[in-house]
Amino acid sequence: MMTTNSLPDRQTMYNALLSRDSSFEGIFYVGVKTTGIFCRPSCTAKKPKLENVDFFNSAKNAMLYGYRPCKLCHPLEIKGKFPEWMSALMSEIEKNPSFRIKDYDLAKRGISPHKLRRWFKDNLGMTFQTYLRTLRISQAFGRIKEGDKVIEAAFSSDYDSLSGFNAIFKKTTGFTPNSSKNKNIIQVTRILTPLGPMLAGATEKGICLLEFVDRKMIETQLKRIRKIFKAELIPGKSKYFKELSEQIANYFEGKRKKFDIPLAIDGTNFQMMAWKALLKIPYGKTVSYEHQAKVIDNPKAVRAVAKANGDNRISIIIPCHRVIGKDGSLTGYGGGIWRKQYLLDLEQKKKAAWIYRRLM
Ligand SMILES: [Zn+2]
């Protein structure tokens, strides 16, 4: 675990956990690897072994790492309680996290969307939509114990059993499997980085997805890869994941400047050209969108190039973060400008030129 910088040391937190010390409330949250659940320090549930826990500085972080809130100690609730006006909605979401709640649905329940968004921002440091998305993704790809068994079952015979798998997968995740025409498998896992967890996906041929879990586009990207590769998404172990996490870890330590892992890239001709141009930008260098457009012999397509970069599904490895505005401004980045700044500073060996931001 890399994002524990603002936390007390592990043993102190573990002792607090064992003694259910409520003075540590809000200081740390604990994720239990064996159950996929996260708790407050003072939770009354049976205490896990030290080697089975992950500590987090925020509930948001615990969720992004795939943990689901404990039903005993309700770690998302402030002082153990949601405000009266939102408690019915929250139990509804708990029962059905795949429910896509629009402003209209809130209004129907007599809840002001503005007030709700405000509460999430102030108390959990994330938007209501990010919260819902994170819950859905945790359900689909989180540390779901039963899920692991289901996957084993699906792979123990051949593809025939996938239909049964799909039914269960849909029931537990809300992700609708795409009928029998999808015979391919994309395995999905989390890769941990100093900038937060990323979702990685791999086909038989290589890595097809690497994206920050909290990115708004993530579900759209997941849908796209399913369609492009005619594949089902399944949490699991690809032969590429070990190498990928090692290369990414080395990159963040400043020890790796080039990636050499097979990629599964597919897009329109224009996207393919734009992405190939990205792969040619050397480590530590930046170019402008105008330059990238010229490189692909399409100098007027500056906006289209920016769009193609935004659609890049393999962050960091296909380095869209190395493209910046003509005037040197960072312009946009799907994972957030602060991450783009971090990546460029890392590559250019600038010592924390960016203002350190407590992760998530
Ligand atoms: Zn608990």
C-alpha cells in the first residue's frame, strides 16, 4: 500500500483497532482483505489479523481500493448516522448499488440534489456520482470473495458455463453481460499507484485498459472495450498483470522510462495514428497538440487530436500526459490536472513542483 503517508504507523493503528479506540475515529479506516469490507477503528466486528488489513486515510480511498462499507459500523456516516433526510435513500442504494439515480429520482424522494451533492463533497470529499460509480465498480471488480469462486467455476469447464456465470455476475454487479456473441474475455484488476488505484484490463493479446478508478469516463471506457473486443469483463488474473504492476511501480520510482508490455489497442484510423504519435514522445519531454497534429500529417486536426488523447484507454503507458497547451499550460487530463502535473514532474525530476495534495 503506497498511500499511507498521512497515517500513524501500522502497529499504532492496529492497536487502536484491537482496543476499539474511538479517539482514532476519522483518522483512519481499515479495509479487511479477506472480506472486502472496510470499517471504522471502533467497529464491533471480529478483528482481523494484522497481515489482512489495509489502512486508509479516508472512506473515499478505501472505496476506490475496492472495499465496501461495513454494515455494522457504517463508516460513511458521520458520527454513525446519515442525516435524517438522506437515510432512506442511502439504504435504498445499499440494497441496489447499480441503481442509477438522476436528479429526477432525487426530487421524487423529496431530496434536493444540490443539498445532497453538497453533503457528499463536504463529508466524503467526493461527488455523489463518484460515490455511486465507485460502489458499482467495487461491486463488479472489487475484492468480492464469492465473485472469485464464481469465476473459478466459470473457468473450470469451458465457455458454456459463462452463461451461468453471467447471470450471477449480473445479479451481483448490475453489469449486464452481452449475450452469447461475446466469446472473448477481458480480465480486470486493480493496480495500485501513488496517484491512487487504477483499473487494468487485458485481453489474450495484451493490456487494453489502464485508467484511474475515480475517472468519470471509466464506465464509458469499460463499455467501449467490451464492444471493441467483443468481450466480457471479468475480475481476474491475466498473465500480463504481474509484469504490468512491476513496470508501473518501477515507473513511479523513476526507474523505468519505457514500457515493454504487449498492448491491445484498437480504435478508428485517426485514433490509432494519434495514439502511435503519443508513443513516440520521449520520456520527460512534452509536445503541444499542434505538434502532435503535424506529426500525423493533419495539422488542422488539433481538436480531434485532443479528443483522441482523451479517449486513450491506456494511461501512462500511452503517454497522453506528455501533450500540453502551446503556451505551456497543462490544459486537460482525464485523470485530473494534478495527476498530469505529478507525472510530468516525476519524469522531469522536478522535486515536488506541485503542491502536495493528500491523496483523494
Ligand atoms: Zn465495521
